[in-house]
Amino acid sequence: MRGFIVAQHSSEGRLVLAVCDSEIHGKMLEKKDVALDLSARFYKGEEMDEIDVEKLMLHSYTIHAVGKNAVAIMIKLNLGAKEDVKRVAGVPHLQIVSL
């Protein structure tokens, strides 16, 4: 089973989710002038399985997903599109804000 590290935050009473694949959690991803620090407080959370991540994503206002598996869940749930996926150091990254 694939594992994820999930951090839940709140902004104006809405759920903001930071999800990354367990195997990349704690790493620094850098590409030219872009950096994602997956050891930062924003990404510190609890380990969850795919089913729990899906449930949270469906009720989130904003999602920051990093890693092949986390991004794949967003696309599977139609919360993002493949063409919107960015890569930092070869690692997929996708962000959405629900309106």
C-alpha cells in the first residue's frame, strides 16, 4: 500500500491540504529558481493511506500535492489535470484552489 504524509491546515475555516509521497517527505527539491522544502512545517503531518487521502482531498479548499502517487490521486479524482502538473527536480507537483 502506498503511503503519504498529510498535513492539514485551515485558512478562513477551509481545509488546506499538503500531501506528499512518503518516500520523498523531508527532502529539498530544487529546479533553477524554484524550491520545495518537504521538511518545512507546512508539509509536516501524519502518515495516511490512499483511501484516507482521497476522502480529505474531496473536502479540501486548497491542495498542494507533491510526488507521483499524490498527484495521481488528484488526477484520478478529477481535481487536477495532467497538463497542469509541474515538475521540480523531476518530481510531479500539482496545486489547486477550489472556487
